[in-house]
Amino acid sequence: MKVLVAVKRVVDFNVKVRVKPDQTGVETANVKMSMNPFDEIAVEEGIRLKEAGTAEELIAVSIGTSQSQETIRTALAMGADRGILVETDVAVEPLGIAKVLKAIIEKESPDVVIVGKQAIDDDSNQTAQMLAALMGWPQGTFVSKLSFEDGKARATREVDGGLETVLLDMPAVISVDLRLNEPRYASLPNIMKAKKKQIDTMTPDELGVDVAPRLNTLKVVEPPPRAAGVMVADVAELVDKLKNEAKVI
Amino acid sequence: MSVLVFAEHDNAELKSATLNAVTAAAQLGEVTVVVAGSGCGAVAEAAAKVSGVAKVLLADNEAYAHDLAENTAPLVVGLAGDYSHLVAPATTTGKNLMPRVAALLDVAQISDISAVESDDTFVRPIYAGNAMATVQSTDSVKVITVRTTSFEPAEAEGGSASVEEIAAAEAGGNSIFVGEELTESERPELTSAKIVISGGRGMQSGENFEMLDKVADTLGAAVGASRAAVDAGYVPNDYQVGQTGKVVAPDLYIAVGISGAIQHLAGMKDSKVIVAINKDEEAPIFQVADYGLCADLFDAVPALSAELDK
């Protein structure tokens, strides 16, 4: 089986982002960048499929500026076999990402595509579903358990009411949720080895994909701040405040 | 402008998230609700009574019983020609379906909107709600999911829409529903409860959540959790409040033993009143709390129970 994972370079999850004074976006200059945490889980799952003998090859794709190469290197250091960078300075929306991935799939013919359920920058949660639509493939979204049997994918999904399990024909698109696995750290020897692994670079134009945004961002602002609260001395004072000041119980 | 709202339901009952989506949709134009399911006639009747709904479309077919997006997306795409906007609540069902619909229509999808500025301009949170983006769609059809906590629910009674049965679209057939394990609870739904009490890593075990259950039962509250508590296996995944879990905005949110990572704050900071109980006075949760109590939760929560029972 051949597995393709998509990885996105995002502001590190520990960074408290700041809105730019001109309201065009958030400050990303001199800010720590990392692989989207959900994509790390996708990469880890691909590696485990290889280790289990279920998958033979794991390809990591990233779409973004030349710096996204670092994110691909991280995936390679974790255990992916080779990388593909689709280089563009456009902030590509999920629909454009899905179209680029479709073009890659047509070249590479993977049996399963695994992606994070959402990126922690734009919080869209769309790419897997859009890619599945464009390919006419089934989708297993928000997956916390994944196995393959008799040429089908069995995916347990985290849904609002609990868990749901679906059986998908292959090829399929999977989007992963937090509980699927715990991603490994790349070891130093593997980081060194990853430097020799192959990364092919191409552009959306070369793939014949239009990635022009469909949404104009008119402004980005900070959410209204919460008014400062007070500390209470004990439970009795807390209950009194809730009853008589806030009037919520 | 005419708006199609995809109803959230379990084939028996219309879920309240639909009511919030109807409110957002009504700001855009005349609202039609589509109910896709199996044996879901009662849901369509309920949707027809919702205030502000002009028409209900009922697609009753076995293929729609479990909301498989492979089956429901072609149905919605088939209806799309008559509408300027396609709207669903940003539940796991809506999030699973609407991007698939949008891609089939070759349009963007606008996730989790918190306000409608005009018929093509919407506000949505990004970066875990640490920034609010105003975005304008250039597409002919707007495909939208709605942050339910940002819109008041429409009145469940008072409307008298007609119900029209529509034919099923061709089912995808490439995915099969196998089964589900739903968390049984007599308590209110987390996303629509007036009071929520959540526990974090500080709870130390699943058994200790019984202390929160007791308070919840006294207050008529729902019980939630931080990611740390879910990852540790104290409670099921559907308890998770946060950026990638559920977003809640109750009148009262009580955070117990939760440090307050930005990913958790993203899911609860729009609550009207926030109470934090934590023994670490430096915990970031106190920065968003209206009332902070620096105390050991194993003393404070039983004391809270006792005080409320007085």
C-alpha cells in the first residue's frame, strides 16, 4: 500500500498570536513555526502502517512557501520516505490545496491519503472532505482508530455524541483526530538521514492547478477582551457571588 | 436571497444546533430546511414549526440514515441551484458534509462563522479564536457552517412551514456505517447547556469526575473536560471543550483543575460567567475567570456541592 500524507507549516501551537496593527492578518515574522500538530499525527500513522508492513511507501506533501521544505524535512526525519513541495507564495485555501493534492494523487496513485483534521492557523477543517469530493472517494473524518482489512479501511470517528465506525472502499481519504496516536520525536540520526532523502519541488502552475483564493480577507482583529475578574476567598463567597452578583445560579 | 439549512437530527428529534443555524440563515434570506434521514418524518414536522422557516424539504431514504457525507453531499448539491447560501451548524455532521458539498460545487467553504456582516461577508474565528477574520466570498454560492454559540436559537414553535417530500439522490455506496458508541447521559447537551462544569488534568482520574457529576446534577449542568482529561482517558472524547473539540458559551462555566491552555480557552471564553477552581494561582485560566478560587479541588468541589445543597 502506498500512503500519502499532507503537512502544513503553521505558527507553533504554543505561540500566542498577535494581530498586525494594520489588521491584515496575524504576525508571523520571527514567530516559531512548526508542523501542524494534527498533521504530525497523520505522519505518525503513516509510519506505523509502514512498520506494521501494511504500507510500503510514505510520501509527505506540503504546499506553501519554500520554507515549507523544513516541514517536509520534519516528516522525513520522523520516517516518511520522500517529499513533494508544491511551492507558492499564495496563501492557498483548502479548495486550492485539495486541487493540488488531486493533481499529486493522479501522478502518485496512493491507496490512502491521510491528513490532519484541521490546521491550527485557519481552523478550517475542510481539506480532507474537499479532496475526497474531488476524487469521488469516500472520507473518514476526525478518525481516532484506523485499520485496514480485505481492501477496505475501517475508521472510528470522533463525533459529537461519541464514536462512530465506518467501513470505506479504497482508495480513501482519512482526516485524523487527536486520539489516533502520539507522534514520535525525530531522533538525531534520523534528522541527519532525512537530509539525504529526496524532495521534489514543483509549482501549482506546473500541475495545472488554479490556487487563486475565493475569499477576500477584509480585516483581522483581536477578539474583545474579557473584563478582569476577582479572586474569592472560599466556596461560600463564590456561591454568594454567583447567586447575588452574577445571578447565574 | 434564499437559504438552505441542513438540519441536524438523529432521525427522531431535531437537534437544537439547527435552531442556531436557522437564526444565522434568517439574516441572509428566506429559510428552507432540508431534513435528510431515514424514518425522519417527525423531524420534518418539528422543523416546520420552527419560527422563521418558510419551507421544509424531506428526503427520507435509508441511504441518509447515518449522515454519510458520500450520500448526503450529492443530495445537497442537487438542491443547490435554487439557493444563494447553503448553511449547516458547525457540528461534526456539518463539518463532515459541507466541505464535500462546496468542493463538488467548486466553491470555497466558510467555516464556523460567528457573525453575518452582509450576504457575502462573514466573521469567523481563526487561530483558536485569538483573532477574528472578516472574509468576503467571491463565489456564486456561499457554503457556510455556523458557530452555534454565536447565534441565539430560533423559536422551536410558532412557524407553520409546508413539508415537501423530495426524491433521494444517487447514494455513493463507497462507505458503510458499521456502528456507533454514543455516550448516554440524562444531562443537557454540552453545547446548549446553560451551565457547564468541566474538569482537567487536575481531576487525576475518571472516578473523581463523579464529584463534578454531583454538582452538575444539582445545577442542571452539563459536564465537560479539557483535552488533557480526555487524552488521559478520564472521560470520553465527546466531553472535550476547546479549539478542536466543542465550543460552548453557557451562562456559567466552571473550570475545575484546568490550567487554561489557549486551545481550551478557545472553546469556552465566550461564556457569560467563568469560574476557575485551581490550586495553582499562576494558572492562565484565572486570566479569563470572572471568579477565581485558588484552592485544592478535592476540598473545594465537595464544599461547593455542600453549599449548593444548603
